[in-house]
Amino acid sequence: MFAGAWLIVSPYVLSYDGRDAPWNPILAGILILLLALARLTFAVWVSWISWINVALGTWLLGTSAWLAESSAARWNEAVVGGLVIVLALLAGGATPVARRRAAARG
């Protein structure tokens, strides 16, 4: 959730210039934040949501060199995209483990 919130405000905090595409991290941040909230509140057992976040993180990582012209924008999108990928993979991998533990407890 924090990564999504950061992506939404980052173009303003880092002062993206006219060559950067501020819509890219804002849109990705909104989607990441909404998916994280969904996963946290009512879809905790739905692991495919994590795969969507992996795709969004991959998009950010890939477009950091394409849509981000300034160094701050490029680094921001690459680092946060990589972080989203890692966290989404961890969350997606934790879902089957949590299901097995819950089933074992009855």
C-alpha cells in the first residue's frame, strides 16, 4: 500500500519535469494501492491479485528507461517497481502456505 501511495505523490515530491510522464507512476500507484487494499481487506486468499501487482511492477521497471527522462523519475520508478515485484511475489507465495496452516488448524 505504501508503494502505491508513494507512486501517486512521487511526481510532485520529486518535481518531475516536462520530459517525464507523471501519469505513469500515478496510474500504476492507484492500481497498486487499490489491489493492495483489496487483498488486505476481503481478498486475502486470492493470490492472483499479487500476479497483477507483479505485472504492474514489471511495467514500472521496464518503462523507467522509456517514459522517465530525468534521473529522479528513472530511479524512482525502477526502484519502486522492483520493490513491488518482490513484495508481490512474497505475498503471492505466502497465500498457499497460509491456506495450508488454516486448514491444519481446522
